[in-house]
Amino acid sequence: MSSYQMLTYRFKYANPILKLIYINAAVFAISLLVNLVSFLFFKEKGIADMYLSLPSNINLLVKQFWSVLTYQFAHHGVFHFVFNMLTLYFIGSIFLDFYKKIEVYKVYLLGGLSAAVLFYLSMNLLPVFKGQSHLLIGASGSVMAIMFASAVYAPHIQLKLFGIFNVKLIWIALAYVVIDLFTISESVYSGGNIAHIGGALFGVLYAYYKKGILQFRLFQSLININKTKMVKPKDKVTYQRETNVNRNTVNKTNNFTHPSQDVVDAILDKISKTGYDKLSKEEKDILFKASQD
């Protein structure tokens, strides 16, 4: 198997979090190559970053309409890329414990879009930024959306910080926002700090929506944009003869294969009170199965 075949195989069977990391890595590598070539042969720096970044100027934004999407996968510098991808990897594994795989893409992209909206409004409405041209680049807003969707949905999940201290994920998420807020006036990338908050806000709204706390049609239609309606077949009834299989066994098997929402909600309530580590193996299996459906 060639290296290309190995890469395509790994990408095909990777979970959504790893797929996003692979896409970010590919964009970053290509950007580095384009920037290097443009610098060596045309004496131009950061050409790729310029065309992938989201501009705050409306005239440039109209010309670079694709940047609303591409900025979410581009990064400025190795540290920026590595930090975002490490955070996405560790927080993403928690996200997948509570949400379906398809929701990774929804929260990542819509969280990035929310970050872009807040960035654009802030850069054009706040007096301190008016008349200036800013660029937004990086997956931070999207990563913040995934982080807060996880932290708000299961606030009692704990992480071992530095391998020593047990800290709740919600406190880590809030620390990110506090740092962004208090460094807006000091940071060179103030627009990026504001965009992070936009992504975090979307993550909070999404978690509330999934909990059933937030219910309004505009948000629901946005989330379920790819959801198709299932129509039940009419007048089709099937009958099955009795077999020697114990009915209780069949019920248990069916419940495990397709856990009801009530069972899943009960397990999630237990997590919010006692933490994920307190679940039994059967409860973890049920939760994992529910996330795959």
C-alpha cells in the first residue's frame, strides 16, 4: 500500500474530529508551501494567508466570499495550528461522547460562522476598530464552539490538568473566555479574541438546544438544515409467528441496540451529577451506541 493510499484509507475511516484535523493539516501544509514559493520567487509574504483569511472590509469580503469557510481551516504560524489542533483533539473526544458524529461538522462550521459574524460586526461597529482593516484566520472560533457545546451539555465532566489536578471542563472553558475578554485591549489580534467569544456563544446555544432549554424555529431550522423528513409507510402490517426465543431477552436486546431517548437522558443526568467515570460499562455502551445512530 502506497503512502497516498494509506493516507486516504486513514482519512476515510477516521472519526469526524480526526477528519477535521487532517483537513486543517492539509490546508496548513499547502499554505506554507504557497507562502514559501511566493516569497522566494515574487518577494511577496503571506499570499496564501491573505486569500484564506476573512477580511473585515465589506468590499474585500464580497470579493473573497469563500473566506467565510476557508478561514476556519487556515492558521497563521505553527504554534497557532498546533495549539488549536491539540485542543480540538482532546475536547472533540469528549464531544463525541454526547453528540452524534454529524454534529461535529455542524457545530464546527456554524460555530465558525458565528465567530465570523461577531468579528465582522465588532470590527465595523465598535468605535475603537472603525476605519481599520482586520483579517480573521484560524479554527479557534470553531474549536471554542465544540468546547462550549461539550462543557455546557455535561458541566461536571472533569479533566486531569497537568496530570495532577481534576478540573471541571466548564471551568476550563470559562477560563478561555475570560482570558480572551481581558486581553482584547492588549492583543495584536483583538478581532480574533472577539471571534472566539462568538464561537463560544454558539456552543452554549447549541447545548441548550440539545437539552431542550432553547426552542425557537430559526435556530432549529438552521441546525436541522440537512435533516430529511421520514414518512411512515401506510397500511403496511407484518405478522410474526411465535418462536422459542424468550420475549424478555428480545426486549433487552432491542433496548440495547436502539436505546430510547429516556434511557439516554437518564444516563446524561447521571453524568451531570456524578461524572462520566461513575457510569457502569453497560451505561457507557448504551451511550456510545446512541451517539452512533
